[in-house]
Amino acid sequence: MPGKSFERDGDGSRVGNETELIQTYLAPLAEGMAGAFGLADDAAVLRPASGCDLVFSSDPIIAGVHFFADDRPADIAWKALACNASDMAAKGAVPLAYLLTLALPEAPERAWIAAFADGLRAAQSAFGCKLIGGDTDLTPGPLSIGITIIGSVPAGKFIPRHGAKAGDHVFVSGTIGDAALGLALRREPSLFSELTIADHAFLLDRYLRPRPRLALADAVRRHTRAALDISDGLMKDLSRLAGSSLGIALKFDAIPLSSPVRAALAADPKVRDSILSGGDDYELLVAVPPEAAEQFLASAGKLGIDVHDIGVLNANVPTVALDSSGEPITLRRPGYDHFSR
């Protein structure tokens, strides 16, 4: 993990140099991983278990794009690792380790980096992986956190994004729209005045601290043909799951919603667009063969995880959302895209 120095003269409240940052705050996150070498080397070694394939995914987050620069550092760290762990769940993989690239606009305050490390420690403990390396740098741009996560699946059992077939049932885990409304609240706390303080806290937590559905990884491997997590919006990711030759007529009333989202929707019908096109829920969206649908439901039920059948994929039809009258819902945009506004 050694890299360029970003030494700064300061008043003592900021990290003095890169060695302090790494060895004091980050190296403890690698304890117990022999191949990490205490983050004192330029590379790490990871040996997969016999009969397993390694799975890799990388999903950076940037201040002003994926999170607010003044979010709590522990929340930023949790989200950085959680969105990557969610990709592992969608592939049926178990997280093993991760690499961290931390680009900072200035030498961080010790209290900030300590809280950030605490957030990573909590996340990696929850997700079952440890830090094995990476880099730290100064950047002229905003705070940027790049994570590459490494997971493991039994050989040949990786679940792709594409591979669904006509007749497959589409299931979604949890509830949809919570994070989109949480983001709206983070931007403007006075929104959704009809909701309780507890409702606000729930929605904000769903945005700030996504919970990857790692407990479903085994069920995903055993019962699904294709899977991905919902990061860019339900309709956009549903279109990705369907691919170019399949589609689904999604009844809006079939989408699982939390009580706070239902209350917000009842007060303002425009919330419907956020439910369909908002991102950051990090719930799983999976295609299950009809003969495996009951087993998938049973597997999720044993884990205490709600999954909902939201429709069936068909050949050569568009992917659309339908209102209660059966009419197509027109969206301003189908989901999030970094290069489209």
C-alpha cells in the first residue's frame, strides 16, 4: 500500500504523513490476513480455496456524486464497502478481501480518518472481508474512494447479469424507493413533513448505510439464472436483467414498498417516479426459473428475508411499468446515468 507522500505542516490535528495514515489507521484493518503483510508491501497475495473461483468487482464513490462531503466519515466508509459487497451478493459470491484507493483533497484530520477507519472496520466485520492493500494520495479534486472487492464462489457457479430466459420469474428483495427518498431528505430535510421522525431516520439510514443481501448469496447460486443489485434505479436495472430480447410488464402495485414510502406516496404521487427510477437501494433483482420459484422463496424465508415476485419475463416485449389502470408510466428518466442529465 505504500505510495506518494502528502505531508503537510499543520496544527497537530491533521495526519502528518502517509506512513502515519496507513500504519495507524488502515493497517489494523488488515490484521489476520497473512497475505496483506500488514500493508507494508506494494502488493498482496490471496490464495483461493480449492474448488473455488475468485470474483472481482470495483465500484468507486466520489464526494458530490455518490455521497455528501460532509456526511459522517463512518457512513462514507460503510457505503464505499457496502456497494461493492452488494455486487458479490448478486453474483452468489462470498466476500474475502478488498483493496482501497483513498484520494484525499488534503491531509485528513486525525478524528476524521479514525472515524472513517471505524466505519470500514464495522462494514468489513459485517460483510466478512478484510483490507489487503491499495494506495493513498492527495488529489486536486474531491474526496474519492475506490474499492476493489474480491470474493469467492464454488467453481463454475458465478451468476451472470445476463442469462435470463422467457418464463423466468423476477424477484426483488426488500423494499424499493427507500434510498431515493432518503437522498431527497438528505438534500432537503424539510421534505415529507407528513412522515414521523422515525420514518425520516429509516429513510436516511437506507440511503447512508445500505445493507448488502449477502445472506441470499447461496440461494442466488442455487436457484437463479441471472442477478444484479439495484444501484441505478429499478426500471433501469430491470431492463439490464431482461437484456435485449426479453421484457416485462411491471405492475407498479407489485413493487414492495416500506411503510414510510407508502405514506410519502399517498401524500405526493410524484414520489412514484423516485420509486421507479431512484437508485442506491442495493436490493437484489434476480431471474428465477419457474420450477425453482418456490425453492427460492423458501430459502429466503428461512433467512427471514422478504423477497417478492414482481412478474414474468417474456420474449420480444418491452420493459415497462404499468399504473393501476394498466397504462404505461412515462418516466423523465429510467434511472441514474453518470453521463446523462
